[in-house]
Amino acid sequence: MHKIEIPLDIVDVEIENVEINKEGDIIITVKSTDKDTRCHKCGRKITKLHGHDREITLRHLSILGRKVYIRIRPARYQCTHCKGNPTTTQKLTWYEPRSPHTIAYEEHVLRELVHSTVLDVSIKEDLGYEAVMGIIRRHVQTEVDWSEIERLDEIGIDEISLKKGHKDFVTIVTAHTGGNIIILAVLKGRKKSMVKAFLSSIPKRLRKTILTVCSDMYEGYINAVREVFGDDIPIVLDRFHIAKLYRKGLDELRKREMKRLKKELPKEEYKKLKGAMWILRRDIEELTDEDLEVLKWLFRYSPILELAYKLCNELTAIFDGDYSKREAERKINRWKKRVIKSGLTCFNSFLVTLDKWMDGITNYFINRQTSGFVEGFNNKIKVIKRRCYGILNVKHLFQRIHLDLEGYSFFA
Ligand SMILES: [Zn+2]
């Protein structure tokens, strides 16, 4: 058999024995070459050996698909300075006391957890669910460490529901700076007082670096921002939230029209409209030829739906355009006039929202021009929203989002 030699990647140890057990796992017995430790009482370096502790076995990085365990008997040293000559177990840099894994292995598991689930990683690594949770607990912070953050630039406040149909909301506060998203907080519920308390806790040094706050169109959030930051920091209303509102108008009209057509059209004709709901909801550039064919039939039978669809896309195009706040406001107002002139009623409630929040809505255009707003931000938030699903513990949720956003840079 050919043999290969690979480094163990653990410092200051000597390998005493390597064996493969019945399960096919590789067991590597090592001895530390460090000849001292620090007294747990006085902190002095101590070198007087006082026997060994019981042998421990630590899971390490796999080799060629085989599980690897490191076996070691930690040395114990005695202090000659302290009264009573207390003993201390030698601390080594490659594992933490009471952890059943080497640090290298725990970091590997954390990398595996990025964009994955605890259950999935537990199965792939053949590691207990609780063991994976323990690794998260030991390594991932449960709240923001302000000292690690240099600037905030843009703050995002989003509401996320954790379970379908439930009123289980959390508020996710993020910072968007230099192309990265940092998770700042996961707050239970969406009360103004809680958001306010959190925003007030941002250190002064960082508060000065906030350029804008990007928020869901929710009065509690907007008022919290106003009350903490005053009028100095512009609030930008999230364009995807806005799009959801005008698309809802289209969706309602679609439902009514489909109902009507189901009654009026022969079955065979109605069948041609299959999938219309999804097609109308999708980005127009993503549509296939078959989708466009369905739309053609649909619009032949329902001209008002075509009109509403076109108006929706026109508004989206305005948001995609590179306009100044002023130009955008003019364009949106012109769009509004076209809607009113069209006689369509499906956008009525959206028009009310538009009047109420025009300033915040058009702030989006300033923000994009001045701070290089990255569209990817909203996509990431969408991914986070999906990720949150079913994780009800807010501390754990913070850890998981933190890992997803920054895990590769921490443990790469
Ligand atoms: Zn001592």
C-alpha cells in the first residue's frame, strides 16, 4: 500500500501512535511538547510536572473521509509559589477545556453551518444535534459587538414573520456598509419602544456614521427612527416593500378577472390561462416564450388586466432608473396621473400610501446615488427572511444570521 504523509495541523505535539479502530476511524495519540503551563491561582509559569489527567479523545478534521480522533493525556503541573502548591492542568491552544472537539474541527463545523441547517450538518458530520448546537454556543456571539464595527452607513430595519400564518414577528436590524451586511440585532416583536431602545444603544461614535435608515413601511419603525435620530438622518422606504403593495393591487384585479373568465370562457379557452398568477408576479425579463403566450391570451380576454400590468411595470422601471429624487418624484406623479386617468380602481389604496410616504419613497433615489446602494442588499435580506423561518429563539436566530453573513470571513 502506498503511504502519504500529511501534517496534523496541530502545534507543539508529538505523535505517539496512529491506529484505525473497528469502525474505520483514525485514532491519533499525541503528547504535548510544551513543558509548562500557567498556574490557575497566581498566573505564573510553572514547570513542575505533577502527573497526568485522564485521557481525553477529541474529534478532529477528517482524513480521506474517515473520522479522526486525537487522544491525549493532559499533563498537570504544580505551583511552587502558591500556598498549598495547587496543581493546574496544562492548557493547549488547539482545544478548549470541556470541548469534545479540536478548535480546527469546530471551525470546520461552523463553516459547514453557513447557509445550512443544524440538522443537515449534524447528519453530514455524523455528529449529535446538541453537539452542533454546543459548537454554535461556544463560538458565535448572541449580540452585536460594537467594538468590531467601524462604520454603519446604512441601517436596515425589517420585519420578519417566523411562522406562516402566525403573528410571530421579529425585527431584524442590519447595517449595510462597504458592500457587506452586518447583523446588529434580532428583536422579539416589532414594538416601537423596543426598536427605539435598541437604536438608542448605538454608541455615539457609530451613530455619527449613519447616513440613512432603510425601513419597512411600518409606522412603529419610522417613528422610532424619528424619535431617536430626529430629522438629521433620512429614512428610505424599502422599494421592494412598496412593490409588494402595488403588485397586490394587480393581484386582486387578477383574481377578480380570472373568476369572471372562468364563468364566461369555454373550458378549453380558460385552460390556456393556466399559471397566469405566477407569470404576472414574475419579473418581465424572466418570462419564457410560453409565459408570454399565456399573457397574450389573458390580455386578449382582459384588457384592464393588461393595463394594470403595464402600469405596474412602468412603476418598477422608474425604480430601476437612474434618477435624482426630484426627477423620480416627477415621474411617479406622472405615473399617478395615468393611473387615475385609466379609471382603474385596483391601485386606490396604493395611491393613498404613495401620497403619505412620497418623501421616504423617493429618498431611495438619493441613497442609491450617493452611497452606492447595492441591489444585492434586498436579495440578502430575502435570503435571511427565508433562513429565519421556524427558528423561534431570537438569540439563536442572531447567531445563525451572523454566521451566514460573516461565517466565511471568520473561519476561512
Ligand atoms: Zn501559583
